[in-house]
Amino acid sequence: MSGSWWSGAAVTHGLMALFAMGSWVSVNSLWVELPVVVKVLPEAWNLPAYLSVLIAFGNLGPIAVTVTHHCAPGRLNERLVIHCIQALAVVAAALLAVFWSHTVTIAGENRSLPFMLFTFVLSLVCCTSNVTFLPFTFRYPPQYIRTFFIGQGLSALFPCIVALGQGVSKLECKTVNGTVHPEYLKERFPAQNFFWFLFVMLVVSALSFLALSRRQTESQQDDAPPAADGAAATKNGGETHPLHNGGSPVSEEHVHVEEQPPAQTFWTSRNIYLLSLLAVSNALTNGVLPSVQSFTCLPYSTMTFHLSVVFGNIANPLACFLAMFVVLRTSMGLGFLSLAGGVFAAYLMGVAALSPCPPLMGNPAGQALVVVSWIIFTGLFSYLKVVIGTLLHEEGHAALLWCGIAIQAGSLVGALTIFPLVNVYQVFARAQECVDNCS
């Protein structure tokens, strides 16, 4: 079958993207569906705070995997772990679609215990995927890790598109007895259907991983050189065809052999620098800025918010696709890229701090500037993450494990830093719909 379409590089790239899509699609889906869910569940708008805490507890998964790697190196079967967490996610998504609106009476008050329980399970799976899915990509040539990040971008884009089609958060300003008040329009389909869509995406991701595993087993019988040679050629400037499959996947035995030498020399100043950039970029993109996106956009208009979300999620996979052809390898270049992204992040944080009266309020230029800033901010840091992932791929299997740890640690620190500012101290002021907030 090695000469058929099934063994082609294009199929491998497609399966890798669909496999990666399942990494964070659950948490992304829960966030975009919150405006619908809070109308039904008893916690109402306190639910986002609960969701943030549950996602933080999801880091128990990465901690367990990291401790296992440390205490029993080479003993953890990554394929088996991935199969288990994917099966757990599929079951949790199905149960969430059926029981998400059910409540349980606790201490005399109704609580959405089923929703929170399944949310915790899905968060645990998403967090664990960073330290299992990424190391798995070491079995493939370096270009496939870029496809992996494209798939992660799709995990945010697809739920966003479906939520927009659902009509989430659409409102009209209506005047009753001389008073203008917002009236939210009914969604085109209920949250239950959205969660079944999440179930389908997780099933597609799990089937894609099964297909990758099957193709990997078949490819190991071919005479093509192993992927580790392709990684070595990349370090010597040998990766000249980004979309060409540089070799068959590496076996698990080969991975175990290859992960030993890099572990001895991994903690160089360059690798520490790369991991630091990766942690900071994920703190901003996964923790800090998403928490204040509504404060940066809603004062201008609801359309500004929707455009920033949609085009930002489109910029993510496009930046990852660009990295298939152009890889910036210099430390100075990566530093400049992160600095440029930091400038746009600082602007967006400044706009959020000035909410509900940001600069150029009521001016189309202000709306355009915010949307463009979100696009460039997301695109720059998405490209940065893919490039760093590619460079760490060349350092070996253990390096990809630390890559996933840096991503998860940065996201967690960013979320924990911004959470009290938004939800406890209320540093950022919300704009009220259908009201002139600055008069």
C-alpha cells in the first residue's frame, strides 16, 4: 500500500491536522458557547469563573504525565495514553450533550454539577494533550509539527464559525416606554446541538489518530529512511521541500533510543530562551488577552467583537501554514517577532483598561485598528509558537515534552494572573449595550 494515495504525504498532513484539532477543541467550544449556556444554568454569569478554575485543575493531567516521565523514563506508552484520553473526551462530550442542562440540589441550591463535571474531564484531556500529542509528532519529520499547529488553530476556528452560525450573542436595541434596552435574539439551534457537533469533532480527531497509527505501522515495513534522519538533515539545512514527506515515521523503539542524548544536552541557553518565549507567548494568547477581548471590542460594537474573534482565529492557522515555507531560526529574529507581538498586546491591554471609553470611540478607524491589532497579535504569536515547536522538534523527543509543558505552564500563569484583575478587583469596566457609555 506504500505506493497508493493512502501513504501519500498529503494524507499524512490532513490526518495530522485533524488529530491536532482534538487537542483544545473542547475548551474552545465551551468558551464560545458560554453566552447560550449562562442563560439556562443557575450559576449564570458566574459560570466563566468556575470554568477558569476547572481548566486550572485540568493541569493535574500534565503534572501526572511529567512525573511519570521523570520517575519512569521510557515506560510511558504515549499511544495508549492518547487513545485513553481521546476515548474519555468522546464519552464526556456525548454525556455533556445529553445532560448539560441538568441540575443537582446541593445545600438547598441548584447547581449545574453534570456540566461542571464533564467540563473538568474535557479540560483534563485538553491540558494533557499538550504533553502527549506534541511528543508524538517526533515520530514524523519536522514539517508535520507545523501541520499539527495548523490543526490546533482549527480547534479554535471551527467552534467559532459554528457559534456564529448559531447566532450567539446577537442582540437588537429596542425602545420600550421611551427606554432603550438590549434584547438578545434566540439562537438558530440549541446548545445541545452544538455539543453534539463537539462530539463529532472529537470522534474525527480520534479516528484520525487511529489512521495515523495504522499508517505508521505499515510505513515501518518500507525501506525509506527514518524520520530522525530527516530531522538531522533539517539541522544541516537539508529541509528544502516543506510539503515533502522526508521519510517514514520513527518506531517507538527508535524514539526511546533518540530521546536519551538530547536529554543530556538539552538545557542550553538557546533552548531555555526558546522555552521562555514559548511560555510568554502562550501566557498572552491563551490566558491574558482572551480574558479582556470583550473589553477591547464591545465598547466599539458587537460586530467589532465578532470580527476580531473570527479573523483572529483565521490568522492562527494561516500563520501556521506560512511556517510550512518560511522558518525564522535566529534568536534575534524570534526576539524581534515576540517584541512586535508584545507591542500589539500592550495596545489591546491599554484599550481594555480604558473601557468603556477607548480611543477613537465612534470612529470607524478605531474599530478597524482594534480588529487589525487582534489579527496581527494572533498571527505573530501563532507563527512564533510554530517556529519554536519546529526548532525544539530537532532537539529530540524530550524537547517536545518540555515544549508542551512550557505551553501549558505559560497558559496557566497567564490565566491565573489576569483572573483576579477581571473577576475579583474588576479593573476593567464593561460597556453596556444600547447605551452611550461615555456621555
